[in-house]
Amino acid sequence: MTQYCGVKLSSLCSLLPRPLILTGVLRDLLTSHFSTAAGIEEPSLKHLLWRDSENTDILIESLYRWRPELTQKRPGILIKRGPAKNARHGINDTLAGNLDLSGNVSYSTHWHGSHTIFCINSTGAGTELLLTEVIRHLTEFAPVIAPSVKLDRMQISGYGEVSVLEEAKENFVAPVTVEYIYQESWKIIPQVPRLNRISVMPDTILDL
């Protein structure tokens, strides 16, 4: 994994699995899978080799970088980020014992997100075969992929039926949904130190 949409995918070493980075991760996984015929299970798809050029046999790209004129000429895989929901931890994302002796407050929350992968081909059967190839690859490698990109969980949650692609009616499309969960934790460090003197009585001062 190198770079996608101007974002270095090595950023995962220091950043959370942010939506744009996860789109790049999924794209990288699929382009790598279709880069060699040896890795493709379905015999009838082994000729669909991905190349980083307009001469590629299969288009693999994010939805917002999709070029319909290229998809009309060849099979394609498009990746679209779906909605995400926040699962709160305790009250205000805080847990018991979240305050340390320095007055720093720790927080933690979980994000439940998803991406949809659209498999496109010129026939319904061809779309089914491409769909199955994507499902098998991501399902089998999800347990390895998830921890390497800081996800608590990653899995194929389902896939949809084959339908005619509205933007290019000579093609068919079928969606695959990938769901994932990751934790976001952070600490707020006050700029002002904790109160270090407490007045118990008018004439008594306790030093902490």
C-alpha cells in the first residue's frame, strides 16, 4: 500500500482508519488480487488483469473517480463509502476511572462503518461470477486485514441482487457490503494544572 487520492496509506501507522484511507485499502486489496491470474479463483475471470493504466482489463476505482466511458468497455469494481454510526461509551464517551492524577481525561468511542463494492459486468452471469470472486477474497482475508489496519472487526455483511446499471444500461451490477468497527480513543490534557491547594477552613490550607 503506497498512496491513494494523495493520501499515503502508511498513515494508518499514526492515524485512525479514516474513511478515505479505508477506501484506498479496499481498492489496494482488490487491485492486488486482480493483478495476477494465479490469484483469481474463477477460471473465466483469469483474463481480467488489472493494470494501472487505461488499458486495464478491469476497472477498479472509488465511485467518485469512476469514468463511465471506461466501464462501458470492460468489467469494473467500484467502491463507495457508506454511512457510519457512533456507539457511545458510558456518559460522554468516558469510562470509570478515566481521570488520572494530572487531571487528564481519557475518552473512548466506537465507530461502526461500511463500504459498498459494486461489481459490474456485461452479462448477469458474469456479474455473479465477479461478485463471488470479490466476496470470497474479502471474506477469507478479513481476519488478517482487520488488525493490520487497526479495525476491531471487518466482515462481508451481505450482498445484493444483480440489476441493470442505470448509468450504462448495457451492463449489470451487484453490490457487496463490507462492515467494520474501530475504536477511537483520545485524552484531553488541560492547559491549566489541577487545583493544588484546597481551603478546608478559613484558617486552614491543605497542600496537595
